[in-house]
Amino acid sequence: MLAQQSFGDQIKVHPHYHVLTTTGLFLPDGSFYSVSDFDEADLTARLRQSVLSSLVRRNQLLPENAAKMLSWPLERSGFNVHVGPVVQGEDRERLRGLIHYVMRAPLSLKRLDYDEASGQVRYRGSHGDVKTWPHAIHFLADLAQHIPKARQQTVSYHGWFANPTGHLSRRQEKVEKAPNRWGRWAARVLRVWQVDPELCPRCGKRMSRSRAVLERLELVRLLKALGRFGYPPRPPPRPPEPLEPDMDHYGPAPDECSQIPEHWDDTSQLPLDW
């Protein structure tokens, strides 16, 4: 299994691959040839040679520049291969944790903190250091560069589990489970508003739903009956401050990127038969 990742700690740009493979290969007769030790320096040199040769064939790199990069010391070439510890087949929990790490998201919501009053976003790295963005728009600009392109596959399978073999997508007997359409919705409300919508605010017992209220008239009638119609509005977030000279890589300010035409709400400019 090969997973492509473009991020490092604190959402920094760090393109690399995670490869989960066996410690050897299977021969045509069914026997397994084991490799007891991996030479990281040799793998790094082979990786550098393969990448530079591919760029030259694609006319993305001049041959003389590739030869110059091959002459650099290997430890300062920008290429690195790290071989992690071997996971035994019976250690299923460790293998599951390794797969979760290989296919993880660019950030963890547990380490993310957003101050709605100031608009600042703080993220705590894996080593305890905290990175702060002056406004959420700057945080989204850094995060957006790690979003894959449309229909781009970031995880691929090779060898025995390659897609053409069909070994990974074998059909299994379907086990009927009770529908749980509302559990995820209740969990989201609890995460955002810190309120469990399924618990009665008076007695604390779990409530059962009769039907969904979707019409506006019914919603207004229900809010009036509960005395919740006049709840205070949520304050808007703080607008982004002007960018500093050393932060011009975030692009122009949001107001300069607006695509809304001027005087779009002026009804006097509409034709008479509108």
C-alpha cells in the first residue's frame, strides 16, 4: 500500500510517501523470500536516481541539472528514506494503528482551537509547539493547498492487493444492521454546541423523535411554543486585519477578491418588466 501525503507537522508543505509493504517478496512457486535488513542509504540513492531520471524523460529537468544534483552528498540531497520497525502479523492492534497513521488527515480536530471573537486559529503540533494564524482565512489558505485534485487517488495498492487482481475487493456476506441515521447528527450537534439534542433539558432523560420538522411555519410555531424564538443572535466573526508585508504570500485581502458587482442590490436599475 502506498499513500501520498503533501503535509508535515503543523500543516507545513512536506511532500512524501508512506509505503506499507512486506519484508520480502513471494516467488512464483509460492515460497517467500525474506529480506532481513534494509539499507536506507542505498534506498535513498535509488530513489534519487529514479526521480531525477523520470523528470529528465518528461522534459521537466535538464540533464546537466540532474547530473549536478546527483553529485550532491546524499545526506544533503533533499531525498530521504526512513524504514520503520517491522510489525509482526499477529500484532493486529499495532498494524491497525500504523494504517491509521499512514492514511491520516492533514490535521487533528482535537489539536485545533478557534477564537471566534478575534478570528485567530491555533494548532498544537505533535511536539507540543503551537502555531497561530492571525485569522481563519490564513489558516484555510494553508490548508487548501493539501486538498487533492478532483478524482485524484492518494492511496494505491500494488502486488497481491492491486486493483486488477480483485483480492482487496472480495465480496463479503452482508450483515444487516439497524439503521442509525440520527446518531451522527446528534454527535455533530454535541461537538459544536456542547449540548446533547436527545436529552431532555428538564428531567435529563433521553427523548425519542416522532418526526422531522422541516417547514418554516412549523419551526416558527415550535420555537414560539418553547419560548426560544427570541434567542440572541450569534455574533459575527471578526473581519481579517490587513496583511503584514511578510505575509503577502497569502494573496490579496478578501475584500479585494470580491466578485459581487457594485450596486447589485439597487432595484432602480432593473427593467420595468422585471
